[in-house]
Amino acid sequence: MHLSCSCRHAYPGGFRLDIELETDAWRCGLYGPSGSGKSSIVRLLAGVWRADAARVAIGDRVVCDTDAGVWVPPERRGFGVVFQDPHLFPHLTVAGNLDYAARRARGGSIRRAEVEDLLRLGDLLDRRPGSLSGGERQRVAIGRALLTSPALLLLDEPLAAVDAGHRVEVLTYLERVALAWRVPMLLVSHDQSDLRRLAQEVFVFRDGRVAGHGGPEILSDPRVQPGEQVTNVLRLERSEDDPGLARLGSAVLQLPPSLHGSGRRVYAAVSSGAIALSAAPATDVSIRNSLPGVVRSVVPRGGAVFVLVDVGQELWVAVTPSAADEMGLHAGQSLCCLVKTHSLGGLG
Amino acid sequence: MAEVVGLTLWVAVTAVGIGLPPAVVGGYLLARWRHPARWVVETVVNLPLVIPPVVTGYLLLVVFGRGGLLGGWLESLGLRIAFDWKGAVLAAAVVSFPLMVRATRIAFAGVDQRLEAAARSLGAGPLDTFLTVSLPLAWRGIVSGGVLGFARSLGEFGATIMIAGNIPGVTRTIPLAIYSEVQRPGGLAGAGVLVGLSIGLAAVALAVSEWLERRERRDAPVV
């Protein structure tokens, strides 16, 4: 799938939107604070909003081009949309909502029985949307959008109205959907953990522009992210012998009790400010986890110096300018990242 | 008496039957249309609500009377409006139209536009969306608008007497019958029965309308 979208728009309040994005990722994420222009892009793609100047194409199909006077109405774009609020039709049952989409589907390979099975909608069919929980509603909305066999599934903050306990559940269903049908997805979120789990490529929005894009690790990049610190996410593999230990490359980390569990994969979040650098493997310190690595780049920003270290995956470490000076930090340098066990946390 | 009541109900039902469909379309357009010229349309539509019904009747007579702008032409087609029950229907429809537009406009304004956007994204065209989402979600408001228009039609007097006259058995509805009765010496008592009937019908219509609106509020989805 190749999606290209460019959009320029001046809002009456003075806010300007100037977005260019091109992606080949099957699961693409848009990240940014509210008011950064993410939702405008979704509405542009969905065909419910017109920008001053815009061009949108999926593959070689152009659905909107203000210069050429092309505007495909939403019902003929074949894009499924799941909004923040599920927008289920209140006058229809769950089955009625699904039928509504299935009857209007133009061909496509996604079958009703499969959708009901995968999203576990079977028990909900006779219910009215008003009697469903937030997570159930969002599941129905995802199923309804899927039944049109969309060329692209737009997910605009689909987890924002879902309570914390059901977020992971809905995310898991989205992952299953992505695997089962390879539906291209565009996920909009202001939550990093959603995007780290689901997106292959992330566009970071700030003030109506794309501040940067790349793999999910861009979410930890201090050159793109504002704020004093950035959050690194370590993808670890749990030891088979001890649930409190996990491997990262050749190094072994001790996990805090909150991350003791059973899953093979462990995602551990650690702030750039909670990692120390040491020129030699540290002995005589309380820090248990020492990860050998190589400096990739050194980025002074504000009152700190951010150092990108490759320890088998890339980690951002924030140090003081004086520490950076004294250690003579430079790209290519070998050193160790010291990570306190209790500075490791869960995702989201 | 039965004849008068029957004619009145017939005129009111027909007036709503003719006026409600365009009122639904007009109400929808006014609820969704965001054009600056909207207020002009709204003013024109609401005018019969505030101008004296006699003036409405006069204008109808100018247009639909035998020597009127359209009246002669319509009569050559075999459609006689002035001093016919059809004139009474036209008068009732015109006078109750703004009430029905207002009710349907409010009903459509209460339909979440994002539901309409969702329908479009699922492949429904604009007309499909109107028929399958907007209309079903607004139907209670539309029905209550129809009931309101019906009640207003029952009581129509000024415009009716201008365009349709007061012909027993043809255009004499309850309000006109009350007027005629009172004109007769000693007719005050005879009019009382008709007055009671009139109040009763209007009260039932209002109660139905109110009941529908209450149900609508109760069933409204929590957003």
C-alpha cells in the first residue's frame, strides 16, 4: 500500500496546517498532541472535510486533488473509519449496524462470519448500542468498518473513549485484524504506547506540521519530541528460567516485580534521564543492569545533551553538558549504559 | 354535526398529508444548510406564523381565486380551489406549514451529524443516508410536528373563510360552524357543543405530540 497525502489549510484563527506524508507502511501511525492537525488529516482522508489545497492518493487512485478538481465523495472512497466515539446507529441493533455496512460493501473479501468470530461479536448481535460497554462498542465499530472491506482503515483515537481496562483488549483485536486481513491501517493517537504496539511507521505532528517520521522509535527521539526527557522502550526477551530476568542482545537485565510475568516478550519503558553512562563496565555500584554499546550520535538540546547509544537497539540517554565534555562523548565511542532495575516500567 | 366534524378532520388530515413531506425536506435543509442566505428562507417560511391569517387568505385568493394568478389556469385543468374544500385544505396547509418545518428542523438538528458521516463512510450516498439514518432518528419529532400541524389545521378560520368561504357541507369546518352558529339568534348554546369538541380534539393532539417528544427525550442516545 502506498499512501500519499499533502494538505495545506489556513484556519480562521490563524492556525495553519501544512502536511506532507508518504508511506508504504501497512500500519501507519499519526502521533501528536491534540490540536496538532492529526484529526484534520483523518477527516480529509475520510472525505468529510475539505482543505484549501489537498491531494490524497492511495496506490494510483486519487481520491482528492484540489488542483485537478477531483473530489471523490466519502461513500465511494472505500475507506473504513472508526472514530473516537464509535458512532453506532442507535436505532439499529448490533446486527443491524453490521448489516448496514455489509449491504453496502462493494465486493471485497472480508466475510461477516469471520469478522463476528474474530471480534467476538456473536453474543452482542441482538443488543442495542446504548447497552454496550465502551470496549464492546468500539469492537462493533471496528467490525462494522471492516465489513465494507476497506482499502484503508482510518482509526481516529479509537481507544480514547475506552476505559483503561479495555484498551489492551481493543488493541489486541486491532492487531488480530491487521494480521488476519492485512487491511492497511492509519492509527491516530496521542498515546505513545498504542502506536508502539501497532504502528510500523509513525508521523509525529506538531503545530500543523510533520516534525518527523520513521519507525516507532521516533517517539523516543529528542530531536522530534518536546519535553525535558524522552521515554525509551526496551524490547526484551524473558528468560525461560527466571521470570525476573530478560535478555537484550547478549546482556541480561533484572526486571522490577511489576514486570515479572509470563509473556515471552517484555516491553519496558525507561526515561532518558534514568540511564547513566560509564566509560568502563561498572563494578562497585548498586545498578544491576549494564548494557555495552556504541554511541551513534550526540545531540545537545536545551540544558541537556542527548546521546543515542546502540546497545542492540537504540537508547536515548540524557546527560549534563559537563558530563558530556568530561567523557568526551562522540559518535563511535564504546561505553556502557547503566539502567536501574526500578527505573524500568510498563508501557502505558 | 357529524358532517362538520368529518369535514374538519378530513381537511386537517389532508393538509398535514400535503404539507408534511415538503416540511420534512425543508426542515432537513434548514437544519443542515449553513449558508448566509438561510435567514431569508427561514423568514419566508415562518411568515404565515406571524401575519394575520386573513392576510394569508387574501394572498391565497389573489393567487388561487378564479380571476387569480394561477386560479384560472388551474380551473381550466379541472382543479378548482377557491370556495371548495380544496381551498380549505390549502389554507390549513399554508398556515400550519411553518409549525411543521420548525418541528422537523429541530428534530433533524438533534440528529448527530457524525452518525451521518459514519453512514457515508460505510458506503451510503446522501439520499441513502437521509432515508436510513437521519429520517429514522428524527421520526418522533416529525410525527409530533405533524400532530401540531393537524391541531393548527383544526382551528384554521381566517384564511379559510377568505379562500374557501363558509359553505355548509363543503367548506364549513368546526371553527366556521361555531361562527355561523353564534351569528344565529340564540345560537350561543348550540355553539357550545362544537366549542367543547374543538377543545377536546386540540387537547388530544397536543397530548399525543407531548407524549412523543417525551419518549424521544427518554430514548435519546447518551453522547
